[in-house]
Amino acid sequence: MKNIYCLLIVSFLCIFSLLPAGAQTLSEKDFQVLNMNDGLSDNDIHSVAKDTEGFMWFGTGSGLNRYDGRTFKVFRMPGISYRRIDRVVSLDTDYLLLRSEQNLFLFDKKYERFLPVCDSVSKQPVMFADFVADSDGSCWGVSSGELSEVNFPSSFVQDTAFVSVRHVVNNSQSDPFVVLCMGEDGKMLYCASRNGTVYRFTPGQRQLKKVCDGQLSSGRWVSSLLNDDSFIWIPTVGDGLYGYDLTNGKLHHWQLFQKEWGSSCRITMSFVCSR
């Protein structure tokens, strides 16, 4: 049990030490716990997003929740009370883009309705492993080895959102895309494969360029991706945190090791590859 407590404490200290100095002066008054007692539909929170009006939206194990700073309002899909929403992205002032059970949905904030998203050509549901919205209200998504662009019409008159889906990149390699993020400048996309290989895509030029080779061992995978201040953050499941420095081509690796020396633990950071 001591080893478990040590692992939790050192994990917190490791993450805390990576925060900017201004974010490290935290106290109990800086934290507030919100759960089902406060109006949440479920204590399992899978995704969070903030829209242009300042509302917080939470995808939970049983519906979509809106938080205005004081109270929650719960929205459930018709006929399915406990359908999980595992991804929420603010698309524009009128719509949220959601994923539930691998399918995409639009949530119309004005009329408070869910619209399944389907390809206007094939009439089939649109399914992505990960997706992001850019500043003009369109969407980029990855599924298997494909990167696709989705354009939405200005309005929807039916109960289904028919959209234009264009496949712009097909990565034929054996390690397909699993996550993506918008570049910090809002003009580029970064995609990562299961083993941690990172690619940069320039939409205007339709160019895909590998920027970092994957270093993850078998059985590990990338859980998300973030570009911030010339740095690509690559969190993983089971293999710690990677960080790729775009300025010098170095890939850093933060990992927690626990040894059977009483209750002692050690944190290591190493350079695992360079361009």
C-alpha cells in the first residue's frame, strides 16, 4: 500500500513540476468538486469543451451536460437515457460536434436536438477515431489510415446532418493514425499513429510530412496530442509522456519507475531520439 501511495504522490509532483510557475501556487480554495449531487448526469466524465459563449460542456456516461458556472442542464439522446458521449468539440456558435458509440452527432444548441452526421454521398454515418474543428467551422478527422475533411452546410432542415466528406490523405503504412490536433498557428494539423509517429499536414498544400519516428513499445498507444509553443505533447497509455521539440528535433520522454527500495520512487527523463 505504501508503494501505491508513493506512486500517486510522485506522479502528481511530476505533473505539477511541469506547470508554469504562475500555475503552481494552488490551495484548497482553488478546487471545487462537482458531481451528481450538483446536477451532473453521471460521475464518469469523458470529454469537456468550452463554447464561444463561455458555457462548459461535458460528455458523460449518460448524456451531454451544460454548465453555466452555477447549475447543470442535462441533454439526453431521444430514447437512449444512458448513451455515453466520449468526445465533445465546439464547432461554432450554433453547434457542438459529438461522438457517441463511434458515430458523430451535431448538437443544435438553439433547438436542443441531436443530429446524426452522415456522408451526403454514401448516406452512411461518419465515424472517426479522433477529430478537431478549425476556425472556419469545418472539421478534420482520422479513421484508420485516412485523414478526412468535413464541411458542414449552413443549416439543416431534416433530422440528419448530411455533410461533405473528403478524404485528403491515405497513410498506407501499417501503423494508422489514431489522434490529431490543430497546430498552434491554426494553419496546420498534426497526426500521430499508434506507435507514436507524428506527421505534420499543411491543408493549403495538401502535404503530409513525418516529423518524428514512433518510439512506443508493443501494447502501448498514444492517447491524445497537443501542439503548444513549438512543442508536441504526446501522452500515452502505459509508457509515460513524450514531448517532441520542433525547434531542435529532440524527443523527450518522462516516465515513472518504481523500485522495491522500501517506499522509494524515481522519475527519469531521457532523450530517446533526434532528427
